[in-house]
Amino acid sequence: MGILNRWIESLDYEFRILESCSRFQSPLSTCSRCIDSCSEKALTNVDGIPIIDNDKCTECGSCIAACPVQAVEGFLPRRVISQNKLVVTEKHPPSIKELLGIYRKGVKTIIYEQTAWNKEWQETVAKACDILEKINESPFSVQCIEMETEERVTRREIFSLWKKEALSTMKHMTPAKWRFNQKELDLSIFYPNYQFTHISLNISKCTACKACQMLCKRNCLQITETEFTISAQQCTGCLLCQDICPEKAITVEEKIQPSVEVAHPLYTKECKTCKGNYQTLSLNDDKCVMCKKRESFGTFLK
């Protein structure tokens, strides 16, 4: 991308954190991935909320790629696509999520000159290829190309190139075909038959309080009168359900597998202490949550 493009894009916007960030949803959220990803220390935690210092921000896009819920508003750096091939440049490589999204858009070949093919690019592409193999897709084709000799251009040709570049840039001030924004890093859209996280439920601890269901924006957790259903295909791995569960009954881990829905039966029973009806996941349960807590508190006082 030329100097003129960079100057025009610098007038575009500043990165910001959206209220869809899990930190806005609950003070119990432990997510700090955007902060951890920023090598420039442009993100800090202020009263539990991530804040971007735009004077330090270089708009590298690392925080956008790191955020599990696409809550960092902005654009990832423009990638060079030539004849449906991703060109390796001196910039930081795309994130794994970005590479998988690019792959789904039909770009399945990566070309490079030897000087640009550094360890960071190699490791990132290798990890993306490992994931593609796990979901039964062919890996990226990686090709080395000869470095082209630099051609001399006249002053008139330079001005002509600048004019074409300006027209092209102004035409594509909205996201270009290959320019990712934060919403286009959602792998559940690109790979609907697979899930990238696994949600486990400890039925002996869960009280069906519905706190997880209320805070999950992806509807991965549904509690009805008869069952507790878990569908992790839409799960982004934000860990909010795990963080806010009062009984610590939920565990979320990264795991690639075919998408599956798991249903745990819910039983409506009568508490043997207070005689009230309550829901439980454990068939052997005989007391409601409140009565159990009263007994535990009484035992603690003794």
C-alpha cells in the first residue's frame, strides 16, 4: 500500500472498544486478550474496562484479532491479494482467524519472496494449516517466487500512478473485498459444521440458575423446563459463562471438533425439607439449592 493510501486511511477513524466487550457485560469477566496482545502497551485496564490510548496505537490490528467477541472496532491491515493469492509482506502476518477467513473466501495459496518469509509468518501459516487439516480441508499451498527487478518510471508515470491510487483508495474507503473488519473474524460463520471450543457442564454443581444463559449473546446455553442444552458452534471462547457461574460448574476450552448439541435432562422435584418444587440436573438430588445453602451455613456456624 502506497504513501497516499496510508495517509487517507489515517484520517478514517480511531480504534475503540465496543460495549459488546465481555468486560462491559459483567465485572466478573476475566478476559484480557486485547491488552495481552498489544506490543505497544496501548491498551490498559481502567476500572475493569479496556481503554485504548490512540496516541500509542499503531493500528496493527492485533487486538482486533485477539478479541473473542469482535468488540474492538476497527480494520485489520490491508493484506496484499494478487491473482487470488495472499502475498507475504514485511508486515506482521495475519492472525490464524484471519487466515482461516481468507481461506474461506477462496484464497488458498500463499506466495512469498525469501526475504519476507520469516519465522513469524512460517509459524502462523503452519498453525492455520494444522487447523484446516483437522476440519478436513486442504492446507494452504505455499510457494516461493523470484524477486522482480525494480523498474525505472518517468515523472509522468509517477503522477499517473498517484492519480490511479487516489481514485482507487477513495473508491474503497468502505471495506474493500479483502479488507477484514472486526465482524469478519467470526469463524462460526465460515465453518458452520465445526466448533472451535468445547463447553463442559458439571451437573452435580449446576443449579440451573440461568445466569450463563442470560449473559451468553450467542445463545450457546439454553435452559428450559425439561433440559439444559449446550451448543458450542457459535461459541467464541470469551469465557464469560465460566467466569460468572456462581457454582463454577462450567468449563470452556479450545477444541476443534464437528459441531454437536448436548442436552442434559432437567428434573422437577419436591424438596424434602421445604416441600417446594425445584429444578435439578441430578436425579439423586432431594433438596433445593436454598435449603442446601441454609444447611451448609448452619454447619459452618457450628
